[in-house]
Amino acid sequence: MGERLPKKAYERELKRLQAELVEMQAWVQHSGARIVVIFEGRDAAGKGSTIKRVTEYLNPRVARIVALPAPTERERSQWYFQRYVAHLPAAGEIVLMDRSWYNRAGVEHVMGYCTNEEYHRFLHQAPIFERMLVEDGIILLKYWFSVSDVEQEKRFRSRADDPMRRWKLSPNDLASITRWEDYSRAKDVMSVHTDIPSAPWYEVESDDKRRSRINMIAHLLSQVPWRPVEREDIAIPERPTSHGYERPPRDPSTLVPDHAATLE
């Protein structure tokens, strides 16, 4: 992977790519395209921080992040893919899945949260389900964020020492250290069954988060057949002359205190 990408080069290229993402978003709205981007990979591999950079300047009504909690008892009784279908995009929308239906191939399987029958049924049905999405016109992109065991543990320890990020550590995250090889085998089996021509897996090396973000965003832009959309210039109207409106007195008791003044 090489040395860490210098900060200035990273920030310059990130801004350029984010500007292209805004242009891509305009094309998605104009064309009615539907895009699903799946972010999977090791715990602490940088999925969340990459999603944050992808969506930083996008319209949240167009680009939605889907990060589902554990299923309810009712959802457990449904067809496995059913609760994900409800979050698929309509025309002119982009959905970014911070983990996805591939939970079943990873954490659910490794941690024993699903039966072997459910696991093998998933491996059979996932490619069928994804072919249906692609055949219906959805652009489906699947990214696997790969991080080394040394770097993962380093990031876990950094989170544990940071009260602002400690919430990111869950029991399942910590178990990913002791079950490293189990997760590796699960990932290998998942790839064999679900790396299909119409929806291949793309691997993102993420020991260097700067490089991984730049590489992933550049690849995403290359995989969507977008083109610049001509947009009308925005004319800011002149403010009309006042017709005698007077603002009523404000109630000091409802005014938010000027906390900023204490910093001066």
C-alpha cells in the first residue's frame, strides 16, 4: 500500500472527488437512476468514516445512509431480505448501506446468531436477490474494507482510550480479535458464493484511511455512468422594500443564552 498519503494531497483530492460526487448526484436526480452502495468489512476498517466523506456535501434527501439495528422479533420471522427491501432506492436516490444483508454471512454466522440452515440459505439466495436488483436497473456496488490485524487492534485501543469514541466498541467488535480467523474463513466463503459478474466485490485496502477513502470514492465515480448535467443559473431575487412590518418584542426567557460570549 505504501506510505501514508500526505494530508495536503489527501485533502486536495478529496475536495475534487467530493465535487464530482455532487455532479453525480445531479445526474442521479436528472436521470432517475437508483444506486445502492454496500460497505462491508472488518470492524474498525474505516467504513463509517468513508461514508461520512461520501455524503458530506450530498443532499440527505437524495443520498440516504442505512444502518439497521438488530432485527426485532417480528423481523426475525420474516424472509431475511424483507427488511432490507424497504430501504432500497426509488428513482433519483442513492442508498449507502453501512453494513447490509451480508451481516448473515459474517457476524451472524461467526457469532452463532443464525442457524446453519439460515446461513446456507442466505449464501444460495443472496446472488439471486442481487441479480434481481441489477436486472431491475439498480446500480449495485459492493465494497469490502480490509484492515490488518495489527492496525485493527491499534484502532480498537485508540477508541478505548477516547471517551468521545468509546461507544464505537461493542462486544462483537472485541470478539473480532479473538475470532480473526473465523471471520477470515467466513469472508472467503462469502466471496466464493456472492462474487458474481453482475455484482462483484471490490476490495479496499484500508490500513491507511486517507488512501482508502480516496480510492473508494474514485472507484465509485468510475463505476456509475454519470455525466455532467446542465443546470440553470440561480438568480437571487432583490429583497423588496419594507411595508411597515415591525418585529414584536422577544421574550428574554425563551432566548437561548449566549454561551459563545463566555469564550471571548
